[in-house]
Amino acid sequence: MLAQWNKYYSRTSIKVRSSDIAKTQATIQSVWNQFFPEYAYTSSFMEDDIAHFYQQENQLSLLYKIFAALAILISALGLFGLVSFMAVQKTKEVGIRKVLGASVGNIVLLFSKEFTLLVGVACLIAIPIGYYMMNSWLQDFVYKINIGPGVFAIAIILSLVIAWITVGYKAIKAAVANPVKSLRTE
């Protein structure tokens, strides 16, 4: 709709159904210039405007992914260092257990038990905080999804898998070491 109340209009929306968009835009521009010659004609498509709204969300998403990967890497390195320290502390215990007939699986379980409990406690602390933050962030969107327990189950499983891989590598290395060497050095 075009009206003569120029000072009240800053934008006009026109629904276009045409195969020749360039010709349609030229026609709209000529009509605009005929009725509002003192105002510059600028056009944009609604889909471009909507894509611009979500550009910041896409950039934030990439930033979150990068920082999440860095956090996982740093935590896995910290866990690896802690397991390495624990393996050095328990060298004599592992050697005695091996001499008495403990299998590699029993020794890996000895190391993994503590860290599985720690990861479980960390998940119990993180789930309510994560649910609250995600829920409040999603409130800013018109169309939103519900956060179900599946998202948190996947996060717990991935955390446990990463912890088990990190702990398992060093635990297997300590378990297959020669017990005579470890007991001789003590």
C-alpha cells in the first residue's frame, strides 16, 4: 500500500510472485520514484533479512563448538596427567596385584572406578546448570524446541567414553608392564 503520509513510513512490504525478479524490481522502483521522489529506493528480500538475523547465532554456534572442543581436549589432557600420576603412585600395588594373578581387566577397572565416579558427580552438577542455561537461551526464540533427557544422556555417555579412553590407555600401559621391574625399583 502506498500512501501520502511519507513521514510515517520507513518500509513497505510487497509480496512478489514473478519469474522475472529484475523486471519486477525495476517496476516497483519506478512506482516508488513516481510517488516518493525525495526518498531513496532501497530494496531487500525478506529471506535475506531473516538470514541476517541468524548470522550472529551461526557465528556463536561456531564459537561454542571451538571452545567446547578446546575444553574437552584440556580436560582429557588433565585427566591423562592425573591418571599418569596415579599410575606412578600405584606402581607397587599394580605389581603386587599382577604377581598375585590380577588380569589386565582388573587393573584397568581399578583405575577406571574412581574416574567413572568423578565423571558421574560432575554430570550430576552440570545437568541442572546446563538445563537452566539452555532453557533460558531458548526463550529468546519464537520457534523453540524442548530439551529432553536424551540430550543429557548423550552428553553423559560421551563424557564417560572420553574418560574411559583416556584412563584406559594409561591403565593398560601400567597393567602390561613387567611387575618384576616395578617391584624391583621400589
